[in-house]
Amino acid sequence: MLIVVSGPDRVGKSTLIQGMSDKLGDNAMVIHHGPPPTDQKNIFDFYRDDIRRWQDSGKKVAIFDRAWPCSYILEQHRRNNAGHFEDLIDLELWINDQIDGAVVHLAQLRPWHWSAPLHVEEIKQEHPEYADWRLRDEYVARMQEHRIYTEQLQNFYEDVTMFPSVELVTTVSPRESLALCEEALRRTGE
């Protein structure tokens, strides 16, 4: 099973991933993703590489932190492009063939007020030189990205991806998160 964990910044994704990884032990491989490399032929090739690496590892479960939904959404938002929609569809068709449908999206979603203090703290740590107006501008930019990312992620789950999704809006135990993912896979096609 491949679990693709997504969600805005500072909502608890890393904590959730660590908990699931601890619960699964040696049966899991966790792969954290950053922005797509700019030197590859296709924007999503590095996900294919990581899926092959997971398959070669023999681990039963892969947990991807920030995978293709994030790239698709943030490419549109941060770079003002179409998000490479056709490439995304090609990737999902390829993944479906490679993994035989055992893919589930797991979203950790929270209202802005939940993560806002964490953003302020991070901005102040990263940029202690910021004047109040600059801190406010960065705060507002992050607030807007949080809203846009959340909305577009939910649209992605409903209108784009071929794989089932689970959306968490509260803190859920690692065991319950894994059970919800397995249930979503069982219910596919109902």
C-alpha cells in the first residue's frame, strides 16, 4: 500500500507520518519530497523513481510525504502554471498499473487558527530582521496559501485523482489513520 500524505504547512503531517511509521516498524518506508527537480524530463519522474525504490525494498507500505498532489497544486499557485495536468494523469495511470490500485491519499487538514501561531514563530525565527509590516505580509501570504492549498487539495481528491482519499480534520492515532486508509481502499468502487 502506498499512502500519500498531504496538507498545508504546519498542520501535523510529519507527526502523523512518524506515528504511522513507528506503528508499522520495519514494514514501512517513508519518503519525504520537496519541490520537483528542475533537471528531469518530466516534472513527476522523481515520484516514479521513488515508487520503484520502494518496490525494490520489499517493504509492505510506503508513506510519501508531500507527493504529486502537492506538486500539482503548488506549481499552479507559486509558479502560475497549469500544474502539468496531463503529466499528472499519466503518472496516476502508471502508478495504478504498477501498484494495482493500492494507493490512498491521506490529508491532514486544519483550520488556519490551528497552525497560525506556528507560522508566526517560524517567520520570526527565519527572519528576525523583519519589520512588523514585512512579518504581516509573510503571515498573510501563508494564510492565503493555506486556504488555497486546502481548497485545491479537496478539489483534487474529488475531481482529479483516481485513488481514494481520507481527510483528517482532527488528531487521529496512527493506528486509526492506517485503519481508515485500509477501509478507503476496501470501499473503492462501491
